[in-house]
Amino acid sequence: MPNARDIDDLTEISGLESRQSGPTALRILVGRQLRRLRESRGISRDAAGYAIRSSHSKISRLECGRTSFKLRDVDDLLTLYGVVEEAERELVLSLTKQANAPGWWHDYRDVVPDWFEDYLGLEQDAAMIRTYAVQHIPGLLQTADYARAMITCGNPDSPEAEIEHRVALRMRRQRLLRASTAPKLWVVLDEAALRRQVGDAATMRAQLEHLKKMADRPLITIQVLPFSYCGHIGGVGPITILRFAQAELDDVVYLEQIASAQYLTRQSDVHPYHHLMDELGIHAQPSAVTRAILDQILDEQ
């Protein structure tokens, strides 16, 4: 039978749907609860995998929240773990259905690679997003014209309709900054990202003006790392660290590559990136002078 902690954890998780706008965080938490149930019964991943006609690797993916749940699999696992009370089983199965609900990005699945889907869900659920942008303005702060120029440059052979669909996806992501549950956004922009022209001169001017407006928002902090900074950041590409309101959810470091991405969650992997972001924040210009820096760059154009 489930112990009191199991039931309390499930009850706490059941309230997530009122605080989360996407299914990703809920999926991770349900997976963790299934892991707790399995470990508390002393059941191996192999045995759990056998119970759902699969393997230990699938159990691992389920418990990490990296794949959707089949209701039949969860039902069989609950039986294996000794969760027999109907109300408790229904609670877990109801949460499973919510975790399986498609996110808003499902409408853009033709232009969203599999490795980026998890990021969209995590970004939607984050309470704080910290980003270091090296070459370009990050997507959450881009204007439509800037995004269009970037996407066209990276996809020169794509039809116009696909380009516009990708632009619409990027603009749709930005709605979270206007939501009542908007996350805190802390961005450190390398000066190169501000001076590298994307699109024509008018596009760049509009983008810099947009950054000035965004920098005025109370939940958004924008700092500029000047060319004069001589610290060691060689070889480091763009970095995003996502933090969540739920204490059970570990911070996630997202490292995007050309055709894939890394998601780091182990404390030993995440800690160096926290340290790096702290160092960048210390050595970047204070956010209070960001508007002045942007005005100076605009005057030089």
C-alpha cells in the first residue's frame, strides 16, 4: 500500500495544473513519483519494464519525464507498485492524462524538431530563465523582422510559408512574457550580438529599440557584456538555465547545437554553468546602463 508521503506527494502534484501552463513540468513530476513508488517497493527497472512489456530503458525515460505515458503502462505499474485504492489510482491516471496533453507548440510540429519540443515545454513552465547570448538576440526578445531575417539566413531554401510559420512560432513563444505567470528573464548579451547586423539597417534599429522597451519591464533584466571583458569564455556558445517554482524540479541547462541540443540536470553538470552565469553577470555592464549602451550603438549607425 502507498505510504503517507506517497499520497501527500500525489495530492500536491495534482494542484499543478492551476499553476503550470504546459504539460512538461507535470510530466517530469509524475515520472518522479512513479520512480519513488518503484524504489520504495524495492522493484528494479528491469522488473518494472517487464511488467509493461518493455525494457528498463523505457522505465528510465518515463521516470525522467522524457517521453509521454501510455495509460495502460501507468495502470500496470500502479498495480505492480501496490497502489490499489481506486481514488489514488484515478488521481495518478488523471495526472497522466494532463501530462500527455499536447502543448501549444503542437500546432507548429512541422517546424519544431523533436529535440526542441522539450525546451518549449520547459521554457513555458519556468519561473526564471537566465540566458547568455553570444552572436544573436535571443528568441524571446526578437522582433518579427529580426526573427524573419535570422530564420531566412539559416534556411535559405525553405519556402516563404515555412519561414513565416517559423516566425509565428517564435512570436508565439513570447506570449509567456506577457502572461500573469510570466517568468523572470535575465539576459546577458555579448556586445557582438548587438553589433552584428541581421537583416537590413532598419531591422537592426527596430530590434535595438525593442530591446530598450523590453529592458524597462520589471521582470526582465538585460545586461551587456562589453568587448573589453577579457575573462575566459572561449568556446562557450549560448547558454540557457531554466529554474522552476517547484522545489522538486531541478534546474535545467539547455545548450543548443546545430542539429541537436543538450539538457543538463545533474548538479555536478549544472553547477559550472551557474558559476559562469554569475561571473558574466558580475562583469557585464549593470542593467541600469543598458538603455544608454543601446542608444550609443544606435547613434553610431
